[in-house]
Amino acid sequence: MAYRVAFAARFFLKLLTRYIIIKDLYSVNEAIRDKEVRVIGSDGQMIGVMSSQQAQKLADEAELDLVKISPTANPPVCKIMDYSKFKYEQAKRDKENRKNQTVVEVKEIRLSMTIDVGDIAVKTKQCLKFLEAGNKIKVSIRMKGRENARAYQGVKVMQDFFEGLGGKAVQDKKPTTEGRNIIMMLSPAKN
């Protein structure tokens, strides 16, 4: 019997934790428990410092909500506003900001120390596509065996690759040897 009770308690606890609602950032109406608050009216005018009960009465008379917008101030600042409209407009602004945000990806192009001219042309063409899309590019060469002794050849291949881009890229990081790899970072040139 005790096992069933413990099982049921764990089951319902899991259900509750799945459906916990994230608390809003702003305290609204009766959730404001401060003794005194600085109140701003719905038109943006400063009403003054008063008790939270008086501020709540003013908000109720205007048929609006009392929202604590600055909890760290002394006394906390509350504004009389339509909270649902405020949340809607804030969500709309956040969505617009995310839409206008550009994400820069880092694409990687791998070369080899023994790459041929035709292969470099194909890699250059692909690199130019990435640069036109506004992405950064990591060009790398992985050295194997005896190639480690001739890292300067890999650096020369990287320089030739960079010159083949025709000034459409800027070297953020010059070709450097890091262990068994030679790495160069490129970003689009600003015209």
C-alpha cells in the first residue's frame, strides 16, 4: 500500500513539474506587496509615492492593472497600464528584433597540402558563395605523417587560396600551425 502511495506521489510530482508555468518578470496587482510605491499614471505622468493599496485603488478606478516595472528602485516604481496589451506589444517587439537579427555562421573549407589547381578553383568558388551569404570561413589543412615537417608548404597553399579570392575576403586570422592543423579565418570584405 505504501509503495502505491509513493508511486502515485512521484507520478503527480512529475506531472506538476512538466506543467509549471514560468513566472512573469513583472509583479501585477495584488502580487505587489511593498508598503510604499512610486506610481506613474497611465498617461505617463508621475502621480507620487503612496501605499500599494492606494495605488491599487487608483488602478481599479481606471479599470487598469498596477504593474511593478522597476522593483530595484527605492521605493519600487509601479505603473498603471493595461498589462495584457503591454505583454502583447512586448512580445511583438521581441519577435521583430529576432527577425531583424542576423546570425553569422562559421563555415569550414578543408584543403590539403597536395591540392591541385582545379580543386582549388572548386573550393574558391564554394568559399565565394559562403562569403556572399555573409558567413565567416575557417580554412584548414590537416597534416599527416611527413607533411608535419613541411608546414610552410601548407601556409603557402593557404596564401595562394586567399589570393584566389580576389579581395572579396579579409583575413581575420593569418595561417598558423596549431598542432597537426594549419588554420586561417576569413570574413567577407566590406565594400
